[in-house]
Amino acid sequence: MLVSTDPASNLQDVFELELSNKGTKIPNVEGLVVANFDPVEAANDYKESIVGPYSGKLPD
């Protein structure tokens, strides 16, 4: 897996694919997965995955 956290990452240009926090398989390169992490979005996704299931079930 190739990962970038650089806000000015050019991985999308190199691979000519839209990239996100989710891994994207690179066509014609067996086993290569690339992700372009937005640190704020990744933290929010993680927080939601932990807190979300309890939302509305526990007191604030």
C-alpha cells in the first residue's frame, strides 16, 4: 500500500485516478493499493466509527 498524507500530494496525477482515504487498487499493477489521506477527514471517519454506533443510545 502506498499512502500520502501530504495536502499537496500529486499521487492522483501520477496514477491518473481519483484517490481518497479509502484504498484504491491500481489497474495493471497487481497488489498495489494507493490512498491519499486527508488527516482531518480520516480522524472524523475514525471518530464516527467509534462514537456513531452509540449516538442517541447514551446520555450526552
